[in-house]
Amino acid sequence: MTEPTYRADTTHRTKPLFDGADWDFDTLHRTYDAIEKIALEDLRLDLYPRQIEIISTEQMLDAYSSIGMPLMYHHWSFGKHFLREERLYRQGAQGLAYEIVINSSPCIAYCLEDNSMAMQALVIAHAAFGHNHFFKNNHLFQQWTDPEGIIDYLDYARKYITRCEERYGFEEIEHILDAAHALMSSAIFRYRRPPSPSLRQESQRLQERQEQEERNVNYLWDSLQPPETIQRGHQDLRKRKQKLGLPEENLLYFLERYSPVLKSGQRELLRIVRNLAQYFYPQRQTKMMNEGCACFVHYHILNALHKKGLLNDGAMLEILHSHTNVIMQPDYDDPRFSGINPYALGFSMMQDIKRICLDPSDEDRAWFPEFAGVQDWRTVLKDAWANYRDESFIQQFLSPTLMRHFRMFALSDHEKDRFYQVSHIHNQSGFEEIREMLARSYDVSVADPDIKIIDVDLLGDRRLKLQYTKRNGIPLDSKTRDMTLLHLQRLWGYEVVLDEIVS
């Protein structure tokens, strides 16, 4: 059979890449090549090497349970998640994702084998090209992740934990991992670079790191002085905090270095868990932008293929049906409403940026003089994808047109008031405040609890003192707080106390 020819001239329709829902690997390869051509020549995307893997339903459920990574150590919680997801799927209570994509080099995209050929085209364009470009070019992923080393590190972590189970016993390692997982949300460097940014080198420096960690633990002996020479008071407290690097927001990092009771191998377990928590932190900061970028890319590429005649109308209708479901924004009184859909907002903002570049209104020119009417929307979008995260992207690019389209308004909720109050609506005086409030809601550092280790006297009672700063007067949930403190105390080995203060 003669291969179809691909020509950009829309006046000469070419043979569609596929006809019908069934697919084979020749059809996938042919479709992939057509998608890649538009991604590189039209959108001019900058990409990691691509690796497409077709997986079964069970493999997709397994990827769900182990945070979507191709290699992962064993833990009972992953099996629990697998059973829950499988039961919901078998009962028809929820479907499966069409794809999962890994921030690695090569960029790995898992596609479900049950997808129709039209859906395979959509998810390849979405994951292998849209997410891929965002992973490679966004400044947060460049600064905080190591795509070339993550697979090697996961392989090292799994083998290391298996060796620890053989050496220390399965239950002991399980208890350490349980406690570390409970503290993952407070195991992030938010404002400074992690001490060891290269994951590939982590497994090569284990012995050297263990020796250094033992020296850190021996801080007690290095600092020990005769009782009569020990100075008490504010100056001694300040020096102690300075030497220990306090206050410290990364709880697992501090425990890894200074816990009096952990063995060297157990400290490495904490490092593995916090490295994984750190690796996924940029994804939490860019959820809306990342999905918006992938939706914009697949929408542009597949429409371009349809215009060339490489996708027939039936395939395009199926693609648009799925695309519309993903970016749908339910109304506030819809049972499905759970806030603003990040897919809907991200895709709409990027489509809106393209509109402002090509056909701006006077209002757009007043709000966005830097790029309104410049025509080169590709450069504007790629600059935004590279240099912003969710909250800053909203602050800089959310337009009055889009706020009116989503019918946004702001509610103020003060403890002393009996009722909510609509403080701003989508009008001239409310646009800036609505945009600022929406941006703050996407700031992960504001949403996460502000907990720090503020003091510990290793020469005294070794009591670990933490401080939680309330935002807007909101306290920690007492049940989860007490359970998490028990995990923290298990890793520290001595008393742990937590004080709550008002910001």
C-alpha cells in the first residue's frame, strides 16, 4: 500500500492518516510523524526525545497508584491506592486517564491500549509534545528537577530500599517510610535550591554522604563543653540556631541531618522521600499552565491536521468531543462544580493571548501594551510558558475579556461577619482585585501550612520545637496534626512540641 503524502496546501486534500477507531503500530508511527512535523515546523516547540509506550488497563492503574513513575519502590499505600482505583473503575464510578506523562529525558508518555486511534492522536499531541515542551522549558522545572537523572535515581531508590528491608527488616523500613510519607508536604525547599540538585549523582555519592551525615549527627560531641563554660541566654540560642540552620521549613531534611536516633541507612530513606517530594513540587506550582499548554498544543496540532485532510471529520468530532469535556467549566450550581477547572482556565487564557496578539480591542491594548497586536503569538506564548508559574501567569495575562467570559466575582469571608459578601464583580473597578485574589488562590506556598522547626537543644533535653503560623486565623486540623506529630516524634526519638501563632 502506498504511503499517503503530507502537503501543507489545503486546496489538495490528502488521504487521512487513519480511517476508523482501530489502530496498529504502523498507523501510530505515521500519525506520530505528522504530529511531530507540525509541532517542530509550525509551533517550533523545543522538546526532549520522545518515548511512547502503550499500556494495559492494569498497568495504567498501577501507574496511578505509584504516582505515575515508571520505577518505584514498594510500599503498602501504593497497593491500597491500586485496589481503590481498580474497584471504582470496575464499578463504573470513574474512568481512567487516557495518558500519563513523565518529566524525564527521554520524555515518556503512557497511552492506554483501549484508546481509539483518534484518542491516541490526541494524547500523543497532548503529552508527548505539549507537556514535553513545558517540562523542558519552564524555569521551575529547569531549576528544580533533573529529567536526565530521575529514572536512574528511581532505580537506585528501589534497589536501596529492598536492601534496607533485607538488612533492617520489612516492618522497620515500613514504619520509616510511613512517617516520611506523612511529612512529604513539609519536606520541600520552597525558597532555596536543594543541596544536591543532580539526582543522577545521588546514587554515586552514598558512602561519602553517609560519612558526612555521621559527622553532622556528632554535632553533640563537637559542641560539648564543660558545664561551667556553657553560656545560656539569647546569645547562646542565636548561635545554636545559626549552627543548626534554624528556622528550617524542610522537616525531613533537618531530621535526616540531626535526628539522634536514626541509623545511616534510615537517613537515606528520608532523603529519597524528600527528593521525590521536591521533584514533584514544580508540577504543583504549574498545574494550570502545564495542562493549558498541553491542551493548546494538541488543539492547534490536530486542527492543523484536519485542515490538511489528514484527519477525517469523524475523527475530528471524536477529538473535539473529548477536548470539550476536558476544558468544560461547570457552573457554580452544577453538582460537578469544585472550583475553577485548571484545564478550562489555562486553555482559555492561552487562546485569549493568541487573540490579543492577532486581533486586540482597545481594552486589550490598554491592559497588554507589550504584546497586543504583535501578531507573533507563538513567541509570546513560549515566553509565558518558560518564565511564569500559575499565580504569576494569572497576574500578568488574565484579561478583562476572560473574566467577563467566566463571570468571575470575589467573595470576602471574615470570621466576624455572619454572611459572605460579594466584594468585587467583573467590572472596571473589580478586574484588578479579582485577578489578584485568583492568583493568590493558585500560590502553593500560601495554600500549604507554614510549619518550621525553630529550636532544639541537642545538649539539653533534645525537645524539638516547631512553629505553625496561621494565615487568616485558620488553625491546623487537630486530628491530622496530632497523627503527623506522632510520625515526626518517631523519626526524632524525643519529645516534639508545636506552637501556633497568628501571622
